Amino acid sequence: MALTAAAALAVPAGLGGAWAWHAAMVLAALGLGGALPALDAAVTGSVHEGARGLVTVTANADNTVHQGLEFGLDLRPFKQALEVNNQTLRLSAAYTLNDFSFDGDAVYGDNDLAGVSRHVLIAEARFDQVDAFYLSATLRYISDGPWADYANTERAPGYETVQITAGVTLADGIVLFGSVENLFDTRFISNVTTNANQRLTNEALYTPGQGRAVFGGLRASF
């Protein structure tokens, strides 16, 4: 692999008080010949060789650009007032920008790379009555799903899911916990198997996400 340019910047900041944040940026321009996207190109062949007369050929991509941004925020509102009652409230969020694309490719131009969502946001609110119980809610937000193909003809839709988790301390080191995942039973696509051009192959590329589900158990620490 030829690494034509690469740069990374991480700016962690933990203030140790009512709030903290961190940020990171990365930029890499990758050349042909290494750990690059493996492209499944559909070419015309005998109808006996593949669906709709297409044969799948796999090859490395040429030049690609991988750049992105990650930002996290952690808030502890009413920190001192809650600590008096042995309580904590934490509000946190993490945002990721994935800007991955071809760089002047002969076939795909400057198209986005398939299989990666561009914007990802995860946010959580959690309340603890220390050594008694806790309750949290988590939001996962995908504004637009990833492209399904490198020709950028079809993409998965975005989605939002919510998870609720709670736990109760039964004894020293023993916690009864439970969670409801995908609280609103949202229909979404959790995984995409990419191809070259979905308009040509029309393959089954999508894996459905899990519907509403309830989990529970005991956690013991000694």
C-alpha cells in the first residue's frame, strides 16, 4: 500500500468538574496495493455463470481518501447538589463524521465509499443513586444510512433507536439489571453487504436490525 498522505490530531480534555470534552480528526490518502476497499465489479458473462448474466470480479480500489472527525461531550449537571444525596446525573454524546471517498477513480470518480454511514450520533442520559439503583436512556441516530454500492445508486435509510437500561443493587457487589433495546420497535437496516452497482445486480444486500427486545440478568463482582 502506498500511503501518500496521513495526518491525525487528537485533542483530549478532561476538566474533572461538571463537564469534559474530547475531539479527534484524521486524514489519510491511500494509494493502490494494500488494505484498501475490495471492489466487487459486475461484468457481463454467461447466464450460467451468475445471476442476470453477471460475473463478480474482486479487485483493490485505486486512490481513496479517508478523513473524519470525532467529538465527545460529557456533562454532569447539578453535580455538587446531587453528590450531597449520593446521586449523579450524566449527559453524554459522541458524534462521528466519516468522510471516505474515491479520489479521481477511473470508474467511480469521487464517489463516497460504500458501507459506512457518514454521520453517527450516540447520546445517553444516566441517573445513579449510588449503591442503590441506576436508570439510563440511550439514543443512536443515523441521519443517512451507508451507500450500498460504489456507484452510489442506492443507500440504506437513516434511523433512530432508543434503549432503556436500569439496575438495582440487591447486595454488596450484586446487581439485578434489565434493558429494553429498540424501545419503539423501529424498522432499520443494521448492516450492508456492498457491491459495485446495485442497479445492475439488484442483490439482497441488507441485514435487518433487531426489533424491540428485552434482556435481564444478575451481575456479581467480588
